[in-house]
Amino acid sequence: MEAYVPVLIYLGVAAAVPLLITALIEGMARRRRPRRDDPQKYLSYESGYPTPSMPGRIPVKFYLLAMLFVVFDVEAVAFYPWAVNLRDLGAFGLWEVAAFVLVLAIGYAYVWKRGGFQWK
């Protein structure tokens, strides 16, 4: 059990330092912040300009399109490690990435056929 004492001390310090730094910065920020509230601060902000509040709810289609973008963008990032290790992987790596691209293409075609990329 004595072997774990340095690890516990390290974990305690590793947890305490960020908390202390955050508390210090938060305290300094509270002392230096402006004391008056500006009504402009509470307006919606988009593309660098304050915008009026949007009446009603944001369509779900917006979120679906954003999620599709994130999914396909993250999948594209998976090609980087494959490209770096292509010579080491050989033919096996080529077939693995071909299967990956095939699954990705099937998903892309499915979303396209269902009209997931259409903005109406």
C-alpha cells in the first residue's frame, strides 16, 4: 500500500492545481469586470452581428444537416492514419480502407436518397 502514496499525492496535486488556478482567475475576473450590464450583450449573435431573436423554434432539419456534416467530416479524418501507414499495411490495409470507403459510400448514398442534404 505504501507504493500508492506517491501516486495519490500526485493525483491530489494534479486535481488541486487546476482548481486553484481557476479560482484565482475567476476571482481576478470578478474584481476587474465592468459593473454595469449592457442590454446589447443579451442579443443573439451570429456572423459578427447582433441579430434579433428568432420567432419560433429552429427546424430539426438544421440539426440533422449539421450532424451529417460532423459524421462525414470525422470519417474523412480517419484517412490520415491510413495514409501515413500505407506502406506498412500493404494489401491488407488497402482492402480494409476499401471496405471502410464502401460502408461510408453506402451511408452517403442512403442519406442522399432520403433527401438528407436538401435544405427546404
